[in-house]
Amino acid sequence: MNSLLVSAEDLLAGSDVTYDVELSAELLSSSNGGDTRRVRIRPLTLRDVQLIAKAARDDDVLTSVLMIQRALVEPTLSEKEIAAMRSGVVRFLVEQINRISGLTTDGDAQRELAESPFMQAAVILAKEFGWTPEQMRSLTLAQVVGFIEGLQRVRSSPTGAPR
């Protein structure tokens, strides 16, 4: 495998690329049945990130609004319109913008997974019952919830017996 030097064009390629991102009907609270709804976004450039950081300072909400405003190609929305959007839609769009802009690392995804309620429940169950990862993978979400609720009842009972 040969190693080639990267050209300026290679480094700048992609800054004008756009991505169509699908939004679920549930996320939009839409009653359009099976219709696919999407927006078109572009990656943030270093200049975009610098401007957003300078303008928003430590205001996380303003940071999200400005990220969406800079990255959203279609439809175009004002800051006021973005600020009026439901928080779930904002979070989803910011996650997508971070992903395509290369601002989310594998470490971020791993931390998010480790902090998820499901993973925390799996750790508790594995510790309590000595289950292996293979055994944990075979459980359904309903089973995990049931076991966690059972453990909580046992722990909250004065005798340590299930209620």
C-alpha cells in the first residue's frame, strides 16, 4: 500500500457536500403516515465552529441554535424559528451535524453508551447475578426492566424478601 501526500484539494473536499437526514414521524409529531421527512445539512467548517463558539460563549442553547442555523441547507430557518423547535428535534439535528462534521469521536459514542440507562441496568444485573456478556445479550428489554424492578423491591423490603 503506497502512502501519498494529501493535496489542498483533498483537504478542502467535502466542505461543500450536503447530506439528507431523515426525521421520523414520531420525532416531528407528524401525522403524515409513512411519508419520509428529511432536511439537508452540511458539515460545519472550522470558521463556523469558531464563530459559533465566539457568539455563544457558554450558552449551550445558543450554541445548538447557531449550529443548526449554519448547517441547515434546506429548509433555511431563522434563529427565532430554530429556538421555537422542540428540544428533541434540536438534539437530533445537533447530533447529526456533529457526526457529519467529524465533531463526535468514538470515545463520545462509547461514553454515551456507557451512561445509557440500559447499559447501567446491564452492569447492575451482571454484578448482582454474575451473568456473562453473552447471557446479558440474550435478555430482552422487558426482562432487564423486570429484573431491575425485582432487585429494587428486594432492596427496599425490610426483610430483604420480594414484596
